Amino acid sequence: MTASGLIIFLLIGAIAGWLAGLIVRGFGFGLLGNIVVGIVGAFLAGWLLPMLGIGFSLGSPIVTSIVYAMIGAIVLLVLIGLIKRA
């Protein structure tokens, strides 16, 4: 992975984690936490969505990647919330 690819990867993770934190109220982990949540969410969505038969493209690969990562991050934050309540 090139340096620019790594920066884009981290930026997508940060944006997706931040958006997911806004959607799922009560979660905000700061910049580093949002990056981690976004990256883990991207891996989660990359595994979960194809298993459910869900696939889409929004024209731009960057926008599609952000939306995929955001969906995975939302699922991750909801799971974290359920575990914290138990």
C-alpha cells in the first residue's frame, strides 16, 4: 500500500466512524477512535453485506467505500451498545 493509499484508507475510516457516531447517538470516540470504528466497520460490512446479498455502487468508489464503512460502523456501534447494556 502506498502512502497516499494509506491516507485515503484512514480518511475513509475517520469519515465513516464520525458519521456512524452521529447516527448512533451517545457514541463519540474522538478522531483515533472514529478511525478505528470506521476501519473495523469497513471490514464488518465487507464481510456481512455480501453474505446478505447486498451490494451497490454509488458511482464514485470513494463514496461507496464511505457508505459501506459507515453501515458496518453503525452495526458495530449498535453491537457495542447492546453489550454495554447487558
